[in-house]
Amino acid sequence: MKKFLVAAVGLVALSMAAPASAADLAARPYTKAPPMIAAIYDWSGFYVGANGGWGSSHKCWDQVFVGFGSFSEGCHDATGGVAGGQIGYRWQAGGWVFGLEGQGNWADLRGSNTSLAFPATNIRTHVDAFGLFTGQVGYAWNNVLLYVKGGGAVTNSRYDIRTVVGDVLLANTSDQTRWGGTVGAGVEFSFAPNWSAGVEYDHIFTQNRTINFVTPPTGVFFGTERIRQDVDLVTVRVNYRWGGPVIAKY
């Protein structure tokens, strides 16, 4: 009987001590979830893309008479659409981005005005192509890039003179290739690891050029014009780049 009582008292004591012992145990260590890994976009790498938009070429003509000076024939804007492509390479150092790019575009910029010196005639311009060869400097905020650019430019144009009444062709030129410079700026946004889209403005400026006109189809000399030209372009661009975002380490 005595042994039974001792055993019963022991069981009661153990049952009372068990909660206290569990409470005295140290709490299980809490393991914090690892932080999210942020993707940092790197603009370095080769890229190729397409572009399209709108252009305007401002032209001013002067009729030149050797030994007698020149007479202004007025100015006009040749406007229309442009479309083409670009290829380039960029490298990034910190937030700064540097690049080189070549761009070639088809264009359909047309314009005309009635000659101030010879009111019976219209003078007409057609810009049908241009190319840009530029360097870039920009600054990136992760996947957003703001940049400026500058370099050389080339345009291809044709000119003709027609009658106001009847639109009869009096004289024209062969294709005229003109070299000059360009400056521009743009913003580009990466919407996928290898894809980006942006908007760009470019201004092309060329020097005055003296051009001889001939009468078709005989090719007989008709006259000489000094033509001043510049071009303004606004294009939307889409690029594919070889590479991808850099994964930040922690």
C-alpha cells in the first residue's frame, strides 16, 4: 500500500513539473527568409533594331548666275515618313553608358514652293534616304536610359523644277548625296531582359551645296542652284540586345 501511494505521488509530481520544464526550454531559433534577389539591368552588349517615324527637311534655294550673283527662290519644308534600322554596341560603367551606332533609313520627304524669282515655276525636293554614324553618352537608372548622341550623317536627295501651269518638268538633277553632321537625344526603356523601346530626336545639318540642273531627256544644262538643307527626325525605336540583366549578389 505504501509503495502504491509513493508511486501515485510521483506521477502527480511529474505531471505538474512537465509544463514548467517545457516553458523553461529555450525557444526554437527563427530563421529569417532570404531577401529577394533584385535584377539590375546592364545595357552592355551588341544590339540590333528597327525604327520608324516622321521627318522634315528645310530647304532654301538660290538661283546662281555666274558673274551676276544670286536670287532667292524661297524656302519650303519636305515632310513625310521614315523607316529603317540600327545596329550598335553599348558598354556600361556604373550608371554611365557609352555606345557606337550606325543607322540607315528609307525616307519619303517631299515639299515644294513657287519660286520667288521666277513665279511661273515650282521648285521641288524629295529626300529618299539618310544614314547616321554616331557615338552615344547616356545615364541609366536601372532599365531606363537617357542619352545624347552626335556624329556624321549622309542624305540622298533629288530636285526638280516644274511649271506652275500644267506641272511640266523643266529641269532636274541626279541623286545628290550630301554629308554633314547630326546631334540628337533619346530615352529608352527595357521592358524585357533583352528587349527595349524608346523615342529619339535627331537633327541633321549640312552645308550649302551648289547643284547644276539639266533639261531631260537631253541633259542640256539648264541652270545652277545653291541649296541649303537641314533635317529634323522623330522616331520610335525597338531594339534586341544580346545579354541580360545582372543578378545582384548579397
